[in-house]
Amino acid sequence: MHISHESIYTYLYVQGKGTLKQELTKYLWRQRTGRKPRKGRTEHRGKIPEMISIHERPPEVEDRTVSGHWEGDQIMGAGKRTALGTSVERTSRYLLLVRLKGHDAESVREAFAGVMKQLPEHLRLTVTYDQGKEMALHRLFTAETKVQVYFADPHSPWQRGTNENTNGLVRQFFPKGTDFSEITDGQIRWVQYAMNTRPRKTLDDQSPAEVFAKFYHENEQQRAPQ
């Protein structure tokens, strides 16, 4: 017998009731009690200047045929006073956790640029964010890193589904209410290591680290003198 994941979610979210529903949803990765609606909502935030829409991304970003395309976001800490940056490579699901001094535009630009510049050029091509004001300095980020920034539609987290799902997994280590100012660099590195060495079914039971390493070495071999 085969059953789709959608059938399971329908049973839990629609038919499940009372204490049974509460007990069963504890075993979901995200532990949500319902699906977030995909219907767009009215956008009230100011527009970020010179945004480039996700709909203008190269086709290979969508079909994951080329490595080096990322999705970025923040995980907010207690009282939204602290935050942890996350950046996930779409093809390998490789995760970079980024310590942020603050979640203002300058702090976010500086932190993400510092991490991206450590990658070889062929593995830092584009990055897709939501329309949060923390990415207002995206043009300066691109000038510094050569990474083109694209923006998802408002209130459309499924357009950055890889990053959204990964954030949910990171929350298993850093639950809501975490004060990231009290989290050490060693703890952040350990969580990144744990996430990147976990085998994934979508990667044919390989880990993100294994797939990402293959992308790195394949390109290096192509560039080596014959």
C-alpha cells in the first residue's frame, strides 16, 4: 500500500480533533496544527528600492540543475531582539548559519556578505529572499559579492520552500524564545554540522555536505589545467 503525505496532513489537520490531534502533531517536524494559507495578502510594507522579482530568475534556479543558487532568511530570537541568519543552497540543501550582530539592513548585509565571500565564485551565483527591510542594501551586497539577489512575492513562503523547511529543522535545535546573544559560535557550528551531515531522502540518502562537496570538486577538476 502507498499513501501520499498530503493524505496524512489532511487527516491530521482536517479530520483530527481534540487531544488526539494534539498528540499526533507532536510528531511532525514543524509541529504545526494547520497549513498556512497560500492566498496572497495585501502588502503594507514599503517597497525595497530596485528589487528584482523572483520571476526574473534564470530557469536553472527553479529546476535545480545548477549549483550555487541560495535562499536566505532569518530566524528571530526572543522578543525579536536577536536573530540568526540562514542560507540554504537549493540543489544540495547545504546550510550556512550566519551570526548576526543585529537584524537591521547594514548588519544583515555585512554578515551575509562575509559568509558568501568565503565560497568559490561558482557556488555563489544568486540568492532569493523575502521582502523584509533587512535586505534593503541588496545592491551593495551584490556589488561586494557578485551574488545577484532576487525577491519572492509578498507573503509567499512556498517560493522559498527549501529555506522555510530548513528553518523548521533548525528550530529543533533553537526553539522559539531562544536568545541568540547567549548562543556560542561553537553551538552554531555544531548545529550547522548536524544539519549538513544528516542524510536526506530527497538527495538519495546522501547528506547535503556530500552533495555540496561533489559540486565543489567537479568544478575544480574542470578548471584544472590539462
